[in-house]
Amino acid sequence: MSCGDYRADSHNLDMAHHWLVVLNPISGQGRAMHHRHEIEALLRRHGIDFALEISDRPGHAIEIVSRAVEGGCRHVLAVGGDGTLNECANGILSQNAVPATEVTLGVMPIGTGNDWARTHRIPKDYAMVAALMAAGTSRLHDAGLAEFGDGGKRHFINVAGIGFDAHVVEALPDRTLGPMAYLVGLAKGLLTYSPVPLRLTFAERKLESRAFVLFFAIGRYCGNGMNVAPQAEVDDGLFDITLVQELSRWEVLKSLRRLFDGTLLTHPKVLAMREAWGAVDTAIAQPVEADGELIGHAPVRFSILPRALRVIAPAE
């Protein structure tokens, strides 16, 4: 059964309990595709009724999921990394057939970073993910919306970034290198990156800064384990905004451990805020990444969508 077969008629399976599994064949250096049959067998063993679709180009998963939800599907599993999960979330949030909270989204984390799964302590073990799906343990989760000056829009469910983070993503080498891609990108980025002058507008304040990096975070991690928003809660209706002001290369190297050990907010050049929306203006168009993918260029406005998605996650 393929996604084109999703129709709300009596000949279909009970779509309210049926899962659409969207697999990214290049995720995890090809592991997602290599382990396809093992994953399918585990899902069947846990009594999960599903149809599997393979995404074959950027944006394809958005189309697959949106069409499936419009056809009656109410459960979606992303088999891949943060980018695959992002596209599946966008497919749910972009369709108009039902409220997005009536669709459950899960992930089998087989990507490079798996940062959203890290926040939720979702295991990499396929059988454990299948057990979570069968148990149906879910929670409501905030989503973010990025709106660009050219009219473009993109949802995200983990972290959006401007500055060094987006600079690295834009210049990222071949992602088949796996986690090494981030290390190579970080090293090259430090040699070529210059801080970005930003003008920030929030509901009750404005500020200007030369930024090393700026994060609008729903989850806590990005960039393969960097703990950029250690106090973030995924359902509080607010972004945790982390602004790292201009740093020299030596200051960056000295502070790298803070990006991973949860002490980033104690750095004297770091500002932390909580806001429901924020606008970022730049004199020159700057790349914006979200959930590890380049999604556009600033100027951009970020808005929180409180508890807009239902996700499969272990009990808190």
C-alpha cells in the first residue's frame, strides 16, 4: 500500500489506527534503508499496522505526510534524523483536513544528530521505539513558525538558528560523513565566519547585537548534542532564546565545552530570554537553519504555536 492509496472509504484499513512510516533512505549514512526490513519486521511483531513510504528528494516527506493525513491517516513515524522529522511535522501542520493535534508523530532516530530525540530521551533501539508506538504514550508539543520577508514559511519543532550555526549548515560537507560532517563544518566555519549584526524585536523590548549565534529553541539540543537551551520546556508556549554575542576565535575555542555540558548560559557574553515571538532583521540576508536544515534567509519572524503537535515520547 502506498501513500497514493490513502482514501477515506470503506475499503481502506482503519486509518485512525494505521501508521504511515516515512523512511529517508540516506539517513544515518544509509542505515535507515539498510535496516528497512528489520524495522518493518519489528513493527509487525509489535502489532503495528503500517504502510511504508520512501522520501526521495528534499520536501518529499512533507508532500507524503500531508496527502496521507488528508486521506485519513492519523499516525506518522519518521525513520531518519531531525530533517526527516521536520518534514513530517511540516506535512502535519500544513494540511487543513484536521487539527494537527489529531495526528500523532513519532520518530525512529537514525540521523546524524538526532537532537530532538535526545531532548525526549527517545532510544535508538528500534524495538524500544516500536514498543513506544504500540503503547501510544504521547504528549502535546509546541511548534515554531518561521516567516520570511519573501513570503516563505516553515515550521520547526526543535531549534532554529542564525549566525555561526546556520553558516555551518549552509556550508556543510557531504552528510554521508555522519557525525564527522559537523566536526568538519565547525572547523571550517571558524576560519571563515564573521559575527552578524542583528536587530531583534520582541513584544516588550528591542536590542541590537553583533552575534556569534542566535537560537530560538523549543528543545534543548542542536548540532549533534550541543546543549544550547538547557532550561527549555517543549510545551510551555515560549521559545528559549539564546544569544551568544560576538566572540573571538580564541574565545570560541575556550568556550566549546559550554556548548555541550549545559553551562552555556553562564558565559558572560550569553543572553537568555523567553519570548512567544521575535523578529530578526539583518542588513544583509543571512541564512536561517531549523532542525538542522537550511530553511531560508533573514529577515525572519519566529512565532511559537503552543502545544500544536502530538508526539510519541516516553513518559516524563
